[in-house]
Amino acid sequence: MRYIGALLGYILLGINAVVSALMLFVAYSPYLDPQSYPILSCAGLFFPIFLMLNIGFLFLWVVIYRRYALLPLVTLITCWNAFQTYFPINLSVGEVPEGAIKILSYNTRAFGEMKAHTKEKPNEVLAYLQNSDADIICLQEYIYGGKLPKKDIDYALKEYPYKHYFKLEKGWNGLGCYSRYPILSAKQIKFDNNMNGSILYNIKVGNDTLCVVNNHLESNRILDSDVEAYHAMLESPNSKTIVSGSKQLLKKLSNATAIRAEQADTVVDIIKNSRKKYVIVCGDFNDTPVSYTHHAFNQILKDAFVEAGNGLGISYNRNRMYVRIDHILTSKDMEVHDCQVDNSIKASDHYPIWCHVSLK
């Protein structure tokens, strides 16, 4: 029995070694160029799985053989930056000082699919924006029509005297900005794919100019058939459903990841060349915190949620795909006081994300 127990221990240690190696690869996969390694660059999606497996092994070894606990412990320490990015912990968040600016970013899914806005029955998204007390609002999937004309949207947000709307060349998608501060200029950042886009706003705040980039980066274009394949993997996790479902989803995700990488690099280059002191980049990135897209922005900016948020901050909430793909990043010359993904409103497949910032 003693030899059987020792053999079982070595087998578990070998499995732990493989899991640790895979976690290291996943944690550092954002450094891979998705245009060169499209499938491998999607590895960050599996970070929470390997994180939980390593934590499980850590507890296992602490109970049965403490010496082996060093392996998952060292792995977790080595992957700490990825963990802090994915699951930030900020136990003490300071008070918001007077004069701080509240930034709100929200993929509205066509204002909850263009429901009318009346006094008797207000549109849920517009009512939320009216009560948000935000100073600058950046909207993605700004789509109007039918029972919700644009004039109703502008009237509902009449407390924001400065506004800009841009309709993308293909599809219904649009980007919008409503601001209490003067919008000095708004310029489209052009991508090869015109179904998604970014707008750079220069906004006058006191004696300073704040550069705000509102983004809706390349969508994964997940169809109903892809969702069905994903659900089949969750409900019947056998070799057939996992292999077929993984192939179907990875092809979609890897293609989109490569396109997003190019878009992110384009926006980053523009920000670098602008040499603006105060910069905010926000919107629907369609990518998780452990991804090339997020890493590209995080090289020159800091993630507001990592600085002053807590937990997973899940912002996409449909189809059992619960991830944080909506982000706000600020320049290092700005101070973030708090940041939150607000799950109190269910009108869209995204939750809004907001933060308070000050110009140092």
C-alpha cells in the first residue's frame, strides 16, 4: 500500500507539473502576436480554469504532502500579474475628491433593442444614463430607430450639452459620446473592417485637454450555432462535443483575435504619436484582461478596474459566457479613485463600466 500511495503521489505531481506549465503559458500568452499565432494567442481565455486547478493542487498538497505545495505556489506567484489583472483586489478604495470626473462606458445593445422612451414607460438604458451622474458617457452599439428616434435619445440626455454620434459604414453599429465638457474635436480611427471602429475625442476640461478614445473592437461574430456548440460542451462534456465545439469556436475566436490585435496596435500608435498627457481609452474590446489586446493598451496606460476595482468585474452576461470584455484605461498622469462594473441593469448583453478619475 505504501508503494501504491507513493506512485499515486508521483502521478498527481506529474499532472500538477503539466497544469503549472500550461498555466504559465496561458498567463504569458498576451505577449504572443495573434497575427502570427492566432490560435495560441486565444490561450488567455482558459486562464481561470488553470488558475482554479493550481489553487486546487495547492490545497491538496498542503493537506497530504506539504513539500509538493511549493510547485503550485511558485506557479501562482510567477503568474501574479495575470491574476491581479484578471481578479484585482483593492480592499481600501479612497474617497472620491471634489472635482473628479466620472467616465461611463456602455455597450447598449441598441438601447435595449430600441425600446421607446416615454414618461410613463422610460427606456431602461436611457433612464440609467440620466441617473448615472456621469460627466462623460461613451456608448457602443448606439443604434436607434423604430420606436426610439435619435431626437428622443438626445432629448433624454439634454443635460449633456456636448454630444457626438458616428455611424459606422457597414451594419447598424454606431458610437456616441455625451459630455458635460466641450468636445473640441472628434476623429474616426479607421480600420480595414468598418463594422467596428474607434473615435478619438479631444475634450476641454478646465485648462486641460482630455483625449478620450471610444472603442468597439472586432466582434467575435458568435452565431446561434456557435452558442449551441458551446452549450453542448458544457452540458455533455464528452470527447466528441469538446473536440467539435472547440474547433468551431477557436476558428471564430482566433480570426477575430488577429483582427483586434491590428486594431489595438493602430490605436496605441495614434496615442503614442499624439503625446497627450491625459488619455482615457474605453469601450467594448471584445477581449478579456488576459489577452494581447488588453496587454497592448496596458503597456502605455493603466487599467482603471485593476487600479480601483474588485473581483472578476464580469461585463458580458449572456449565453453562459461570463467575462470582462469592457474596459477603461487611463494615462499614468491620472489618478483612479474607484471603478465598478454595474450589474444593476440587465437591458443589454453588457453591463456598463464606470470610474472616477482626477487629472494630476
